[in-house]
Amino acid sequence: MFLVVWTECHESKDERAVYEDHWLAYDTYVEAAENYDKLLEQEEVYTASVCTVVESTDYEGIEPDEEV
């Protein structure tokens, strides 16, 4: 499971920056990377990341190398 998370920056009516967070889940890294690359081409995308789930109530996480 991989997540693509990104923040878009839009200008409000009073010309202030408005930030909006988004995320999408993907089964494979290839799918996530393809969407990530498309996001980087969009002018309003302020930040973007491809992440994996470590722990979650909704998704199966990865096994950490060390116990916490």
C-alpha cells in the first residue's frame, strides 16, 4: 500500500494563499509514482510525496526494522 499526498495552493478572493491537502491510496508503487509524476506537472501543487503505511487502522502497514 502506497499513499500519494499533496498540498495545493490556491489564491482566495482576498488574494491570500489557501492550502488544501489531498491523498490517494494505491496498491503498487508504480501506480503511486505515475500519479505523483502527473501531480508535479500541475502549477497549483505546492508539495507532494509518495509514502508507505507504517501503522494504520485502515490499511496493512509495513514491518518496521526495529521494535519501537
